[in-house]
Amino acid sequence: MNTKPKTTLVIFGATGDLAKRKLYPSIYNLFKANQLSEEFAVVGLGRRAWTNETIRETVSQSLIHKESNESVEKFCEHFYYLPFDVQEKNSYHELNTLLSELETKHQIPGNRIFYMAMAPEFFGTIAENIKSEGLKNTEGWTRLIIEKPFGHDLPSAKQLNREIREAFSEDEIYRIDHYLGKEMVQNIEVIRFGNAIFEHLWSNRYIENIQITSSETLGVEDRGGYYEKSGALRDMVQNHMLQMVSLLAMDPPLRLTPEEIRSEKIKVLRALRPVTHEKVSDYFVRGQYGPGQMDGEEVAGYRSEKNVDPNSFTETYVAGKLLIDSHRWAGVPFYIRTGKRMHVKSTEVIIQFKDLPMNLYLNNEEKVHPNLLIIHVQPEEGISLVLNGKKMGISGESVPVQLDYRNDGVDAGNTPEAYERLIYDCMLGDATNFAHWDEVDLSWTFIDAISKAWQSREIDIHTYEAGSMGPKAADDLLAQDGNHWWSKNVIHIIERGFE
């Protein structure tokens, strides 16, 4: 396999925020790490009347951590810009002419990636015109990268998929989920399948529950209009959270190929127990942040944010209990929670192992702390294992102790941005860390039932104070099973267990 394929990357929405914040720095990191061929080109498209000089200056300004002006200047020489109207066929003709010229100039054998970093309502139109106007007629390969959201429910996702599949085959479509590019999400497979101490314990025989928390301290900021149509369920759970559940719960694949890994993830999503309309409140909690304090400052509640309905029922927080009806996972709850304006910014996976049937250190006054495996996804990257050890001194008591491995303390400089990894994977034709249509179909099928129940407004929305870890109802969801959330604060106390 060619590890440095000669490629032209076409970015629809090159003047937008995503391109400036994520795409340009990620492509530069690939360039700096010598993972790009010398023969590459990036063509930016947008409605603004920019020039090649404009986009090169924009790219240069987006690279905050510049190593040398010479390196940045050399990188920017590969960027080109074309004013573009996605609904005008003439724009596609001009693009095709430019691509042919650049492929000759940079000796690129017709390999083209089309990256849609713009409003999803244009995805179908763009894909259709790419095919009809001959942009796929090259000697090399063509691939399509699509940003989320992929539809807003199952019917819209199916419609969008039909439109795109008219122009691109499934193996040419790369539905990007940046969570799947994160170092520690990718590490889940290695932790599970590369360690004898974990994989044979990875089942309902030894695991009490699994918790996934993805919390943000920010509010909706200036995205109130978008968020009113989306909400946390569609914005986070349908894609990021269910993808992590499928990685944690999948059976070992026959081999580490995209097809085999996807096959096992799809089996998990098929085994998710559907939540009926009547049972939604038993399994899911929706919340919305109210006023509160963040870093000592008063902040407004969601309903007071810009472009938000003062009587909005849109959720900024979701907690849920997922059950997987498979031989491996029957009876093990997977608890998920995600929200805005929470106490900490953190994404963590916590696996709680079952207590021993007979623990010699168990007494009536105090239970032995359960063993935990903690996968820190962001902002820290690493793994922690919580064990029990003897307390220093003559008491003979057991205390929890936390063993830590941290990426950010060892090789943070080599940890790639999620987008950097995924763009490179697409260039290589490796679809392992992208969502297959079957995964999108099954996740929307599961989520739609919850979404429809919430739209009826028969189910309460729980308010939580900004700066907290969510509404009390989310704690009650676990308490009814005799469990509780393992928060960051509780875990950090463990580190002082031997004091």
C-alpha cells in the first residue's frame, strides 16, 4: 500500500470555521510529519470572491503553532481557490478544468477527495453534480468525506443516502465522526484485544456496568439556532456515544480489517434493546441547563441564550441506560451521559468490575472499592486502573489505589488531531474509523423512538444548574439499579488513598 498517495483534496466550504480551525492545521501536520506526498494539491471552494492569495493567507493565519515561515510558505503553495456556486453546473465545469491543470502541474494521477465541510442540505446536490459533470471521470480513485449530521432522523438520513449513492458507491463514502479519530477511542481495540488480562473478563460474568461520560463546560454559544433543531440526543448520542458503545461491546473481529470491525460493530447496534414510547422515561433522562456559576462567574440558562425559544424543550443534556441483548452483555447496563455547561470538560469511559463473590476484606461497616478501568479520552489521554491495596500503617485496612498511564505526559507531541488521522486514513482508503451506512441506519432507528417520545412534550425536561454534573434524575436512573456515576472528583480522591 502506498503510504503517501498523490492526492487532490477539494474542500466545499473552504471559507468556513471548520476548515480554518480543524482542516487546515490537520493537513499541515500531515505535511510537516512527511505523511503527504510532495505532489498534492488542496482546492478550496466557497461563495466568497477569494483568490489563491486570499486562501493562502487564511491558511497561514490558521496555523498558530508555526515552526518556520519557510515551511508554512512551502505548504501554502499547494493551496488554490475557486469561487463556487454549488447549484451552478458551470462551477463544476470550472472546477474540473482546474483539477485537470493541477493534476498535470503536481503529477497527481487523478486521485480526488471531495470534502463536504458545509451545510448538509447541499450534500445531495453536490454529489449529483460531481458525477453528472464528469468530476469522477479520472484515471485514479475518487472519495467523498461527509461531515455530520447525516440526516436529522431515519427518513432524512435514508433520503440523503439515496442521493449520495446515486453518485458514489458505499466504499467511496467516508462519513466522518471525529470521535473515532481520537487516540484513546482507537486505543479501545488495543486495550481489549491486545491484553490477556482484559479480554477474557470483558463480559457480563465480570463486569457490573460500563459508563461513558462526555461533558462540556461551554454553553451553546452562538449555535442556538442550530442547537434548537438538533439537541444533545441528535448532536452527540446518535453518533459519538453509540459509536463508543459499539467499540466497547463488539466481539473480537476475525481480523483487523475495516469490513470485519464494521461487521462486529453492526451486530452490537442490532442487539440494542429498543426503547418503546411508554418506557422512554425509564431508560432516558433529558435535561436543560439553567442559570449558574462557571469559574466564579454567573452564566445564563439555555432559554436565555441567543436564538433560543424562551419556552424551549430542547435538551442540552442526555443520560441513558442502554441494554444489549447478546450472550456477552445480557444484564449489563451501559450508562451514557453528555451535556453542556457541566462542571468539567471531559470524555471518559469507566468499566466497573463486579465484586468478588466472597471478599475477605469486606466488612459490615465499609465495602471494598470496586475495581475500575478508566479510559481517559479527552482532554487527558490515558488509562487508569483502580485496584485495592493495603493501607500504610498497622491497621491492615484495604484502600483503593489508582495506577495511571498518561499519553499527555509522555508523547503528546506525537498525538495527532482526530481530523488529521481521519483525513490520512481516507487518503489511504482505510474506512475502519468511519461510519458505514448500516451503522447510521441502526443508530437512527434506535434514537428516533426516543426523539419522538420527547417531541410529544408529555415527558418532563429536567433543569440542572450550570456548573453541575446534570439533573438529579440522572443520578436516580443509576440508583434504581444500585449504581452511581463515577465522577472525576470521586476518582481523583482515590489518588490520595495511601495518605
